[in-house]
Amino acid sequence: MTAHATPLSRVAADLLALPPSCGPVRLVAVDGHAGSGKSTFADRLAEALGGAPVLRLDDIASHDELFGWTERLRREIVGPLSRGETARYETYDWNARRFGPRGRSLPPAPVVLVEGVGAGRRALRPFLAWLLWMELPREEAWGRGRDRDGSVQSDFWDGWEPAERRHFAQDPSRPFAQSLVRQWREGYEVVQGPNETAAQSQIVTQSEGL
């Protein structure tokens, strides 16, 4: 672990100490630009949380609704979790360009992670216990995403980039993040975000060595 890295076990403990935000669940969002490393970070945080469920917004978005999935998420995910019930939803196949045929379930665990571009959007923030933002510049994140997906997805990225620009221009997430996450060669640094309420919280505000 580098001098900058924040132990994810500490972040996990602080998240578990938060009051529930969606029925019995602490709904925690991991947002950031496409290609910023949200999925990998969410996986590692989920592991630190003892196997917390992870909802990936790539599973509920689609070619026709890159960002227009709010009502479906509230109906299929937020509603059941707020009642302490298991949420069930169909997943989108980006190659076949259709939903199904198999679905997934999301149990009302103490912490449920929601990762994806737009996870911290305005309509979902009332249900969030915490919002983490992956702190990587947009152009750098997009470059990483294009390199990861290769030339076969270049047309998709050509359409995605202006769509993401429009989304964050109309409904930014970063100003409301309680924590910013920076990836280092080994581990992550989790620091206080721009949301002023974070200053009064007990969650990690500075990493070791700063």
C-alpha cells in the first residue's frame, strides 16, 4: 500500500456506520466519467464490505436510454429496497441490443453499491447514504475507456461522449459528492468531497500520509 492509499476497510466501516437511507439499506453511489475506474473500485469496496451487492447501471441503461432510466430504477430497485424487499430487474445485452432473457436480483443488504455514470443524479440523491466520485479528468477517463473497449466500440464512444457531456451539464454529480476517490498505482485515496455536509460526517476525510 502506498503512502497515499486509504484502507478500504476503513471506508467500509464508515459506510456501515451511516444511517440507512433507503428503507433498511444504505444506498451508496460510485459515480464518475466513463472509463474512470468505477467498476473496479466498486468491486474492491464491495469485497471490503464483506460481499455487498453491486448494481451496475450498465445493466439497466441501453442504447435507446443511455441516461433515461431513472423511473425504471426507482420502480424496480429503489422501491423494493425501501420496503426491505429483494429488487429484481432485467439486464441489458449491449451486443444483442435487448433486455433479458435473464434477470438479476439485488437483496436489501446493509450496504448496496450503485456504480455507473449518473449514479449520483438529482433524482436518486434523496435515497443515497453517500456519494463517491472517481476523481479522474473527463478526457483522460474517456481515453482509458476507448483503449479498453478497442476500435469495435469506437462508434459507441462517438455517441457516448456528447451524451455524457449533456447529462453532467444538466445534472452534475461531483458537486454533491461527499468523497472523492483517486486511484494510485497501489490502492485508492479517499478524501473529502465538495459536498459541505461531509465536513460534519465521521467518514474518511483524509488519507494516511497527507
